[in-house]
Amino acid sequence: MDFSKKLYFLISKNKLTQEEFAKKVNTRQQVVSRWLSGIKPSSKSIAKIAEALSTTPEELLSEKESVNQIHSMKKEIKFLRKEVELLKKQIIKNKKK
């Protein structure tokens, strides 16, 4: 997983908005948006990002997914599938009315 995808995943996992995350790392939301679009931050920013997301700079920069990340992604996919099924049922129920 590349840096921008990993950053997006970790921000989401921590249930933060881009603005909330920007405040945690003492930067602007526009800067976070650039990082999410693929522009890599400075080494100093990498350290702040890692600390804010309770990880290490090495983990952030690694192209490999950790076991914890894979497990979290699987849980998120499972949750989203359940949500989709509930929404489908609700739509069908509303159509019958």
C-alpha cells in the first residue's frame, strides 16, 4: 500500500476528519489533502504523522500492509457489507409502502 492510501486508512481508522488530523499534526487541512493525493511529506512531518496515528515512520513508509492493517480492513469490509444489506432491506421495505 502506498503512503497516501496508508495515510487515508489510518486517518479513517482513527475516526478523524482531515481537519482534525491536520490540527493533531499542526498543519493545514490543505496540506493533509496534498499528502492524501500523493505528495509525500517531509521527514519531520512523517514523524509527527506517525506519532499522531500511533504508528512508526517505518510503518507509514512501508509498502507492505501489516497484519493489523489487513485485519482492520477485513473488519471494515465486513461491517460495510452488513450496512449495504441493511440499506437494501430498508429500500425494499420503503418501496412496498
